[in-house]
Amino acid sequence: MTQATERGKAWLAHSDLRPTRQRVALAALLVGDGQNRHVTAESLFVSAQETGEQVSLATVYNTLRAFCDAGLMQEVTVDGSRSYFDTNTHDHPHFYWEDGAHLTDAPSDELVISRLPKAPEGAEIASVDVVIRLRRKS
């Protein structure tokens, strides 16, 4: 068994998810090198195909949702239509690189939010997502 597979299994062990072959394979792609990842379902599907893993795009979507529901990942939505899945579940801001359509972490220690608006009556703020859109200078 590879080190990536071992890391994937260990990561899955932090949840109640059953470690199926496909979940372990996708987990190994996500955390196998010990680095955090920002992936789309499509990019993870391509990575799985490149390693010879037999998995459908629907299974990748379902698995990413299951990983999010289990608290292993978080979903970051850009433009309301494109979702990225982040293996770093701590609160942190992101840079969205418009030119390359990819997401990276932004330095948390440089972000200062001094005040949020009050939530409407009967509601509470669950989280604040910060996505800073970037484009390369011309």
C-alpha cells in the first residue's frame, strides 16, 4: 500500500464514512502528499482517470459532498455556479484567480474584518466566506 493511500485512509478515519475503494482512492488524491488541495469535481475526476481509477464523475461529486458533510472538506462557491472543494477546513480567506479559474489560500493573518452587519431578527451568522478575485495585470 502506498503512503498516499495510507494518508487517505487515515484522513477518512476522522469521519464516520465507510472507507470504500473509491473513497480511499479519491482521498489519496486529495491528501496523499500531505498538502491541502482546492479541487473541482471535474479536476479530481481527471486526476482519478490519470491514475487509472475507475470512477464516474457522478461518484466524484457524491464523494466530495459526502466528504463535506462529514467535515473533512469545505465547499467554496465562486460566482454562485462554480464550486471548489478545500481540504483545509479551518476558517480562512481565498484568492480566486480569474485568468486561470483556480483557487488558492489567502493569508489569514492579513485579513481584518472590523464589523459585520447584524443578522436579521430570527437569524444568526453561521460563517463568513471571503473570496478575493484576482486577475493578472495587463
